[in-house]
Amino acid sequence: MFGFDGSTKAIAHFLEQIKENKEGSKFTHREVRAYGRLMLALVPDLSVDHPEEIKFLLAAMSTAGLPHNDRSFAAGQILKLLKESEERRFESRETGFF
């Protein structure tokens, strides 16, 4: 898609900011929801191991009515899944099973 290589670096950057946004000091609910919807549209093009779980968490993060703490929690859980995917890819490259 438009030369996108499936990297999660930019998405991880925004998720880190949302994760630290527990009190809404950086982003409003509307902004976090917008980021969630934008990231959700990219999930099919990401190189990740758990796309369904990530889609679920992004969709939840994008819904109306959630407090900042819940959105922050969802962002943290997505970051964990992305880290697991990255670690698996790194281990696969080291062992030659990639």
C-alpha cells in the first residue's frame, strides 16, 4: 500500500504517547480515537503475529465513552504484542528459520 513496508515503528511511536496519556494531558479523547482508527486501517499491512488481537484493541481504543486510562491500557497491550512479534522475527533471523 503506497510503498508502506509493514514496519511498526511509527505506530509504536504514537502508541507510546497514547500509553503515557493517562490523564489526557497530551491528546484529547477525540485525537486518541482518530489515531486508533488510522492505525486500525493499517493493521492488514503490518508485519505482526497477532493482527486480530491488535485490531480488537485498536477498535476498543477508538470507541466513544472510554476513559483515558482504558485507552492507555489498550495502547500498552498493543505495544506488548508488537514487541513479541518483533522479538519472534529477530529470533527467527538468528536461527535461520525466517
